[in-house]
Amino acid sequence: MPEAGCSCATSYRCDCNERGLTSIPRNLPTYITQLDLHGNQITMIHAGAFLNLPPLQYLYLGANEMTMIEPGAFANLRTLRRLDLSYNKITLIKNGTFVDLSQLHDLDLSYNQITMIQADDFENLIKLIELNLSHN
């Protein structure tokens, strides 16, 4: 059973939005393709936070209190297509943050506090179609 009252009633989606979470829940079903963590108080994502969720395709982490994402946080998410990190407090993209995201099409980093990006911050995102960096 998922922690923190996440609703995983539909077969491939877990809704954990606006639950007051401060970290990524454990014990989520390993077969889910969508995870909604929007509107919590998650401040950082540790390396390997999603290692047990390789089928994930859509990950919503917008409107949290995130200031830092450790390199390797999204490791093993080789099928992820959409990643929403909007409306956080991210200031810096560290080298290795987006490793393994070779299928990512859409990355939303809008409404953060990013002031500088490096040339290689997005080099592994070979299928990226849309990158939103507005309002930083």
C-alpha cells in the first residue's frame, strides 16, 4: 500500500498531489506510468529516488519547495516522456541531473530561480522537443 495516502486506484497512475509530502513516497506500485506529486512541500530529490519505477512516463513535481535535485535523481527512468518541475525554487541544474532520460520529450522548468545554465546541462536529452525555461 502506498504511503501518505496516495491514490493509486487507476491501474497505471498514482495521485499524490497536495498531500503535504516532504519527500518522494516509498512503496509505490512499481508498474505505474504516471506519478503526480504536484503541490507538496518536497524540498529536494535524492539520487536514485525513482529507481524502482522504471516504467514511469509522466512525472509531475510542480509547485513544491524544491531547491535542489541531486545528480542521478532520475536515473533508470529511460521511458520518461514528460517531466514537470515548474513553480519550484531550483537555482541550479547540476551535471548529471538528467542522466538516463533519453526518451524525454517535454521538460518544464518554468517559474524557478535558475539564473545560469551550462552548455551540457541538457546534452543527454536527445529526444527533447519542448523545454520551458520561462519566468526564471
